Amino acid sequence: MARHGILHVSVGDEDPTAEARGSCTDEDLRDTFDTLLRTRRLASIRHFRTPTRAMLALARAAFVLREVGDWAVRELDLVCSPAAYQLLSPERRRQRIRQCLKFQLPIMQPQAWAELDRGLAALDLGETEKLLQPTKTRRRRASPARIVEAERGILLWIEWQHGLGRKKKNVEAEVASAIGCSAALFAKWKVDLVRIYGHEAFYNALFEAQRLGRSEAYPDLSKANEATAEGVIRRFTAITLERDLAVLVARFRAGSQKRRMPKPDNGKPSGQRHGRKPPH
């Protein structure tokens, strides 16, 4: 069993039976959750709020999260054995961390948490650990990260519009006209984005954007309880989806500008630049 602060999660390679058994009963979870609710009510009393009680509340919340969501953590591939983690590339490690942040979760992989902690501390000392070193790419524009974000946002917008009932061919033609490119470019974007985000995560996002469009176009036919997994994902998609195409196009153009490189001075004193003679 791997531990991450007060939150620990099962790691399959370390405990093959972890998935098949439960470490506590439903009654245990109810008691813990009732205690959390009682603590929250009492927190309105000023003298009740102390660091010790706050730590206990977080420990109980982490316990509930671990016991209820342990299977989901493994299903979403947010945690693996230490040996498997060591074989991951820095890109895959960062992707695992981003997935946790995306779901507003603590970093579930203990080794990732420790590595990120060391990396952030090293940055304050002027050093860049391997986890935080930028990947070398062939992108030579002003902001490759902004381009990737814009490309993903545009593809999500296309799927959302398609879900609203528009023909995808017409939507792609509109976007291509706004950007000033061919619609065939979108297929190349998908190949690049799958390499960055992973096949399942990327295409799941496209699917959810399209499903959001359908639910907005036909609200009576696609009702989802906000408490269900479908409702939670739909709400997350609705919050994060950029619905203004002009904003996405502006982001894409800003990131696509040529990178401005500082001109080298070749070690010459300032008075000798551009062929000028030094003052006497």
C-alpha cells in the first residue's frame, strides 16, 4: 500500500488483492461522513476552529475519498506501482499529474508528488529538474503551449457545434475560414494532440463536448442527474469549454506569431555595435 501524506491509495502491483477486497464497511464510511458534516457545522463557532481539528477533518475527508474512489483512481490510471512509474517518460509523468489536477484531486502517485515537490524547490534555487524540463519540439512559434491549447479548444468547439445539430463539414469550413487554413489541417492537429494528451483522454474530451452540445440542443431528451458521473463530467465540460470562436482564433494567432529572438551582441562593447566607433 503506497502512502501519500494522509491520503494513501492501493497500488495493484504491490497488493494484487487490493481491488477485490474492501478495507472498511459502508457503515464505517457513513460514520466518518457524519463526523465530517458535524465538524463542518461546528466550524461556524470561532473557538471550535483549531489547527488540530482542521487536520483531523482533512484526514477524515482523505479517508472517505480513498475508500470510495480507490477503484476509480486505478481505472483512470492515476496511480501505478513505483517500478512502473520509474519507466514512465517525463511527459507521461506530467500527464498523470495534470489528470489529477483536472479532477481537482491531490496528486495520487506518491513518487510524482515527491518528484514535483523537489522540482518546484529546485526552481527556486535556479535549477530545473528533469520532470519540469521542457520537451524539445519542432515548434518554432511564439508560444507552442498557447497553440496547443487553442488547437484543442477549436476541435472541442467543432464537436460542440456538431452536437448542437450543425453538420461537421460546415462547422469545419467556418473555422478554417476564420483561421485562414484548410480543413484538412484539423486531422494533423488530432495526431499531434493525441501524442500530447493521450488517445483516450483526448477523444473522451471530444466526445463529451459533442454530448454537451446534444444535451443543450435537446434538453428534454438528455437529462442527467448532477450527482451522477455523467452529470459531473457534463458540468465540468460546460465550465471549461470556450464557446467564443473569435477568442479561440485570437489565441491561435497570438501563439502562431514568429518567435522573436534577441540579437547577439557578439561580445562587443555597446559603443562598437553596428559598426560605430567607440567615443574618444
